[in-house]
Amino acid sequence: MSEAASRRIPDVTVERLPVYRRAAMDLLSAGMRAASSDLLAKRAGVSAATLRKDLSYLGSFGTRGSGYELSFLLGQVDRQLGLDRAWPIAIIGIGNLGRALASAPGFAGRGFRVAALLDVDPHVVGQFVNGIEILHLEELPRMADKSQIAIGVITTPARAAQEVAGALEAVHTMAILNFAPVVLQVGKGVAVRNVELATELQILSFHRLHRF
Amino acid sequence: MSEAASRRIPDVTVERLPVYRRAAMDLLSAGMRAASSDLLAKRAGVSAATLRKDLSYLGSFGTRGSGYELSFLLGQVDRQLGLDRAWPIAIIGIGNLGRALASAPGFAGRGFRVAALLDVDPHVVGQFVNGIEILHLEELPRMADKSQIAIGVITTPARAAQEVAGALEAVHTMAILNFAPVVLQVGKGVAVRNVELATELQILSFHRLHRF
DNA sequence: GATTGTGAACCTATTCACAGCA
DNA sequence: TGCTGTGAATAGGTTCACAATC
């Protein structure tokens, strides 16, 4: 088999692809052309067997005896993740966290561009962050007409998050990154990822407590 | 069985406990005293069977016919997560993200308090964020002498993160929440959780692309 | 009658181990 | 000889379904 297998890629594998991508980038900019599953896995913090099985879902493009050609690997991962274009993202809720994200390196990186900043507070609407004007949430449909919003990032207080999710769904945004501490109720077609600070701290607290 | 089973709690269960905690809090402040696994599960976005099995690892304290007593449930979860004290946390790297976290509601919530803000930039050291003075990273050992840092939060650029992780390990901080895009190499006893903005967007991008 | 607690069945993910190829 | 790709074995997690019991 030499072309990408159309076997379904497991969710856990998808979650690791960005890590492999970074490992490949790092080694590439350190001047390497190829790397073994062993080295890549070490950099990614997984076992070599896991990495090999994960990559096998994208097709088999390693070379026995010498490993994976890094730029090819990067290309395969980018293609799977859809990073060959710059998807427009909107950030809704421009408080401290929203502002920080608007200028975060991760958000300006390959594959994405901040297309809109939205809020409902009249004191905030009209300000500029990182050269982008903050619009009123009501402008979302007009905004989405001009450039379809691929991913909505919710950084509002908890009580506003569900309503914002609905507004995003209404303009056919099919992916939401939610920082608000609520479980969003959305249609089946919408992909949601939750990032929660309190949750992360609580999980760490558990592990700290149950050491030994 | 009526006291907490000392069966090992699976990792996935631990990751869901904070969500159950929130669901219980919400229902409690809506005036309810008890709730069924069905209702709680709906609020938490999991199946009722999963929730019941998860809670059974903490002991069996539901009441057949009427569900779980919410304040007791909350107490059990808090005890497991170690939220009966306020653990001191340190944030290292006080850029936009570090500042946002320092004043984020999730970080001031039950179970934690921001005990130290650290950076290496002389322009930043000495400033105050949310009433807390930013100290130089070199002050970490002195700081940790006064109050043992339970959790370190790394919000530095990628290149500095590994060194900071080492400094935290040196002062016996056994839990790290890492926002920098690197896989940290730490000793076996240290619990690490990674939160990465670029990674989250890339995962969402995949799911959007592979809808249908 | 309502709802939990939990074995048993099922499904998913990781690790092993080695044949197959450069 | 070195390293990938992958079936087979194992471990871990979810769902089913129903007896127990308030």
C-alpha cells in the first residue's frame, strides 16, 4: 500500500497529529531531513509503536532502514488537518482572555487567521486589538456573509456562551473552541472542543494528591 | 458497599469529575437538592451509564428511586480532587496570556490561589497584576520556601518552557500546566497537562474537513 | 414506580513482536 | 543491519441490561 489508506482515522490519533507536526517542524529546522519513529516518538512523548501505528493511518510513507522523510511527513499531516488554507476564525468575548488569544502566536500560525473580534459591551466595541476592530456580535451574520467563519472561539462568561454558540450555528460555523465553563448544546454536525482552566487545575490537583 | 471504594479511579473518570462538579453546582444554585444520573449526565454531556459508573468509583452514595444528593455529591468530588484546601499556584511568563490567567475566574476559584507571578524580563518584573507583584524567576526558590508551590503554570515562549519546568521540579512542584507548544521532559513523579491553542484549532480543522 | 450499582458484552486503543523491505 | 508496517495479544473504556432497593 503506498497511497493514503482511506481507513478511518481514530480520534486519539487526530489529537496526536499536531504534536507529530511540531516534532517534525522542530527537527526540520534543526537541519535534519529524515527521522526514525523512535526519535519522533521521543520528541512527541509517545511510544514508537503508537507513532508508527498513527502514521500508518495516513498511508505508509516511511522508509525501512532510515525512517520518515520530514518534509513529506509534514505535508501529509497538513493535508489531513486541512492546513493548506488559512481558515477564518472569529473570537467572541473580548475580555482579558479574548484579547490574549487575539494576539497569541498559535492563532496567527499556519492554517488560520483571525477574521473577526466580537463583543456586546458598548465600551469594548470599536476598540482595536492587534489591528482588528472589535465589532458588535450583531454584526456576525454580515461578517459571515463576507467570509464564512470556519471556527468560532468562545471566550465569554459562562452565562453568554450557549447563546453565542447558537449564533455561530446560525451562520453555519461548524467548529467551536469553547473556553467558557459550560457544556454547549449544539447540533450533531458541529464539532466542539472545550478548554477549561479550572478543570485542568482540578485534574492536576487530583494527580498531585494521589501520587504514590 | 457504602464507604468510598478504594478501587483505582480511571484517568478518564478523573477528567470528567470537574464537569460533574459543575453540573452539581449549577443544579444546586438552581434550588435543587437531588438529581438523577439522567439529568446530571445530560448537563455533563455524557451517557447516564458512564456517569453512574464514574461515580461508583468514588463509592456508592446515590439513592435508588431518587438519585444523587447534590451537596453530598459535591463534597465527595471535592474530596477526591483535593479542593478542600486552597493550593498555591505560580504562573511563569507574564505576557498577554499569563496576565489573562492571573485574573481569570477559573484560577481564583475554589481550591487554588495565585501565590506568585514570575518572569525574567526586567521591564515586567516589579509590575503588579491583580494586586500581585511580578517577581524575577530567580526568586522562585525563596518563594517556594515560604509557601510550597503546588502547581506551576507555564505561559512562557516555547524556548523557555523546558528550563522553567526544570526550575519547578527543583523546588518540588509536582504538577505543571503547560501552555507552551513543547513536550516537556520531566521526572516520573511530575504530572503535566498541556493546553495548546494551535493544537486545538488543528483538531477542529480536521473534524470540520471530515464532516460527512 | 423510579433509579441506582454493576457484572457481562462490546468496542477502542496500546503494546508486543516479528516478517518484510531498503 | 536498521527500521517500518501490521497482525495478534492485551489493556482500558463504554454500553447494555437487569437485579437490588428506596
